[in-house]
Amino acid sequence: MKIAVAKETRDGESRVAMVPELVGRLTGLGYDVAVEPGAGSHALIADEEYAAAGAVLDDAAFAAADLVVSVQPLAPAQIRGLARGTTTISFLPVNQEPETVGHLRDAGVTAHAVELIPRISRAQSMDALSSQALVAGYRCAIVAAGMLRRFFPLNMTAAGTVQAAEVVVLGAGVAGLQAIATAKRLGAVVRAYDVRAAAAEEIRSMGAKAIDLELETLEGAGGYAREMTEDRAARQRELLTPYIAAADALITTAAVPGRAAPMLVTRQMVEQMKPGSVVVDLAAETGGNVEGSAPGEDVLIPLEHGGTITLVGMKDAASTMPADASRLYAKNVVNLLLLMTADGKVVPDFDDEVVAGSCLTHDGVVRHQPTATLLADAFGEPTAEGSGA
Ligand code: NAD
């Protein structure tokens, strides 16, 4: 069985789907690993390291590959070059890229999207959303600390006392909790808010203070957040305003699966902050939690009485720490791959909820039913029968 490792081609993508320390695990099982030259260069992994681990460097790595691993979805030309029956593993945000799903289906590729891996205990070691959110959340806190022109920790010195910075984190999922933990380790006083019922306890377990707005909690399917009504959103904004006004740094990480990021903070709320404060919006790429944030841009918001607030729109956050992010992602990929292979062959067991749940297309059919419906709505195609949930 031949496993091909793609060199990522999309702008801003610095990660790679395989790292040398995991190549031996695969070759030890008798699998061949072919890596496109330069695949690890942005993640500071040299071709020689892959070769030393037992992989072959090959410009034509995809040719005759049984399984192709990548971070981003493959490009249409790459998909067309795959033999029917090839398996792929990558991120694939179906709402943003329905055309790619169509290409994979038409090419007869068995495509697994890591976003669709069920978030059950057994699949935690394959949960790429979590591993990459961890990196992104850490990065947000580091960016906030780096941009803020004052200390995060309390300093008591002979020359006087410097107070700790106040940090507010909105959204306490995997990324938010990591941002909280990182800001705490740097010594800031951290307060956080999330709409889920379990979040307050999780926030406190990180050593931060949970903001209690005395609003109803909002929980939907699978323990995820639900969308807010406009009334609820307005009330939440009103009640959060004093907390945000008192913060030196605000980090926002809120998301609702399958929807644009909720708008939590208006420009007017940002303008209540002190001059020199920093806002970091992790959701900038998916619609933004903060009004006016733009992915990859630092927007300066002038204040009426002088000074500015810096609004950082995060972009490709996990990719900004490509070596560690790749190591974690590659481990997720290998764990999924091992679940689907045996005796030198790809043998997906569609009775396994992780294999079935993550499978987007197989044998010319879109198996994941919500995506089949999405394609039907987008392109007027007939929906195909599939077993995906
Ligand atoms: P996510 O990226 O979908 O959302 C980030 C956070 O934003 C969530 O905590 C959500 O509640 C919050 N949010 C949404 N709307 C908000 C609003 N209006 N105001 C404030 N916060 C808002 O979430 P995630 O990090 O992927 O995690 C979601 C859930 O899944 C959590 O309960 C997490 O513990 C759980 N989880 C479980 C597993 C597992 O069991 N294997 C793994 C990872 C995550």
C-alpha cells in the first residue's frame, strides 16, 4: 500500500500532513510512504529527514497512491490525477467548498474530512479540530500579549508595583480554553464567557473567572452552542460591555457549527476600551466575532479622546506554528488511517461510526447526507443515498 504526502499549495498554509517521526510507524507496517519534495519546508522539516525516516521523495507521489494525506483539500487537477478508489484524508469545509466534494465524488475517490470525525472519546486521538484549535488558541494569547504594550503579569518591584493585565476571553471551547490557560500562565487576570452550560466550570478549572451574565445557556446538538436570537444577542452584548471596557486585551473564539461566527462585539463596545488595548479575533476568517475585524489584518480603531485600539484579525492561526501543528495533525491522520487499513490494504469498515462519520464521498456517491443535500441545493443535483449522518 502506498501512502502519498502532499505538498500544500494554498496561500497561508505552512503545515504538512505527515512528520518524519511517524513515517517509521507506517513503513513498519509494510506501507510505502512517498512525500512530494518540499512538503515539509514551511514546517521546518527537510526532505532529508523524511528520507532518513524511510520515506521516498517523489514528484509523482500521487501516482498509484492508495491513500493521499494532506492538510487542505486537494486541488481539482490533483483529484483528477487520482485513480478511482484512492482514499484521501484532509480538512474539507464542505460549506465553503461544495465544488471540491463534487470533484471527489466524480473521481470515485473515498474522501474523509477530518472535521466530520465524531467527537466521541474513542476518536479523541483523531480529533484534528481539537488539536489545531489548541494551537490557534495558544497563538491568540501570545499575539495579545505581544501586541499589548504592557505587562501581562503583576510585578512587585523596588521601583513599584505594575498591575496585572485584565484579559477577557469570549468562547471557551478548545481554542478559548487554551487561550485562557496561556494568558493565565503569563500572569494575566482572566475572565471568560461562553453560552454552554458546562463552560463556567471548564473556565474555572483553568484558573479564570467565569463571567455570569445570568442569561439562559444555549446548547444544541452534540453539546455545541446554538445560534442566538437577535434579542438574546443584543442583551448579551449589553451585559458584556462593562467587562470588555475594563479589559486590556479581548480574545474572541466563539463559533457555532455550520454557521457564520456569531457577532459578539460591536465597534461601539470596542470603543469603550482603554487606549492601547488589544482585541484578537480568532473567528475573523469565518465572519468575525468583532465588528470590523479582517482576516490577516491589524485594524487600528481611533478613540474619541485620543489613542487607538488594535483589532487583530487572525488568519491561518494554526499554520503560524507549523511544526507543532503538523506534528499533532499528522498524529490525528495516522490514527484515522490505521483505523481504515489492515494487512497492507485500505479496508474501510463502514459499520465503524468514526470511519462512516468522516467519509464524505465513496464509490461515486456523497455518503454524508447533509453534504449531499447541500450539493443538491447548490447545484440542483439529485441527492444520492448514503449512510453518513
Ligand atoms: P467551537 O469551535 O464550535 O466553538 C467555540 C466556542 O464558542 C464553544 O465553546 C461555543 O459554546 C462558544 N460560543 C458559541 N456561540 C457563542 C456566543 N454567542 N457567546 C459565547 N460563546 C459562544 O467549539 P469547540 O472548541 O469545537 O468545542 C465545542 C464543544 O465540543 C465543547 O463542549 C467541547 O468541550 C466539546 N468537545 C468534545 C470533544 C470530545 O469529546 N472528543 C472534543 C473537542 C471538543
